[in-house]
Amino acid sequence: MVDQMKAFIADNYPAPATPNFRAVSNYMWINREDCIHMSDMLKGNIVWTDEIKARVVDMCRKGMRYKDIGKQLSPNLSAAKVVA
């Protein structure tokens, strides 16, 4: 699904154009906010909710490294953003 979204945005909204996430969500048949969230995760941008922070704490307790935790949360999230 991520690849499908990336391809659709690349074909229809070449940089630096801002994607129309209503059109993207209609194309993919998923919620607009989910499209925006997926797009942000691909850029390595995370909204640090209490739920996500709890997941990070749980993964740390299981012995995961920050680099691996970052990859669990977002494909492009660096370890430095997780440590913060």
C-alpha cells in the first residue's frame, strides 16, 4: 500500500507540488488522515502520542536498539529522533 501511495503521488504531484490527500485517499480507498499519517511516516515525521511513547518504552525493555525501534515506527525515522 505504501508503494502504491508513493507511486500515485510521484505520478500526480511531482515535487515540490503538495499532494491532494483527499484525492489520494479516494484513489486508495482509505481515510484521508491515514494517508497523511503514512506520508509523514515515510518522511520520518512522527507525532509523539502517549501510545507511541509507550510502544517505544516497551521495545526498549525488550532490548531493542533505537535504530531498530525507529524502523518499527517509520521506515525513515532515525535513531536520533527516537532517543529524544
